[in-house]
Amino acid sequence: MLAMSFLSRIFGRKGTSVTRRNETVVFDDVKVTRTLRDGREETLLWSDLEEVALITTDEGPIMGDVFWTLLGTTSGCLVPCEADGTKELLVRLQRLPGFKNEVIVQAMGSTENAKFVCWRKSSDG
């Protein structure tokens, strides 16, 4: 329960980066869509999802420095953690079989350019 409270505080907060404030992420049972500030969209079908990771940079806290990467075989989404809808996305991602919450905690402690894999599609699934 403590980890969930920690994760809620991290992903429930609004970012301080003006360049990321109006980005959104929405999803349904079929797909995930990130809408950028300029209106462009990135879409990934859940059925295409191969990997979920957090990318951290050394640019925080002034710039956004943590991003969800949802990678598929033919598409993907890069979602800044400050985007509206990220808290709801985290709850959905945690339902993936074998999702590793402990990796999120590791990523949140990073101040370097790094990739933290939270989930990979199994070869038998």
C-alpha cells in the first residue's frame, strides 16, 4: 500500500514544465492515444504492445525528465509523466501480467539518462 501511495503522489502531480502542461493521454480497451500540444497524435493498439518502460533524463526538474514509453511492433507512444491522464494510464498498465512496480520506484530515483523496463510481452503470450 505504501508503494501505491508513493506512485500516486508521483504520477498524480502536475508537472512544472510549461511545454508539457497541455499534453494528454487517453485510452480505451483498444488503444492508447497521446495528444501533443500542437494537436498531433501518437496511437498504439493494446494488441500491438510489446514493452512498457520509463525513460529518465538528466534535464529535471526544470524540464520534463520522466517519460513512459509504450512500444509496439509497428507503433509507439512517448508519454511525459506530466501529461494529463498519466495517473489513469498507470493504473491500466499495472493490470498487465507481470508489471513491475518496483522498477518505477527505481526510475523515480534516477537523475541520469536511463531506461527502466516495467513490462515486456512474454513470448508465449
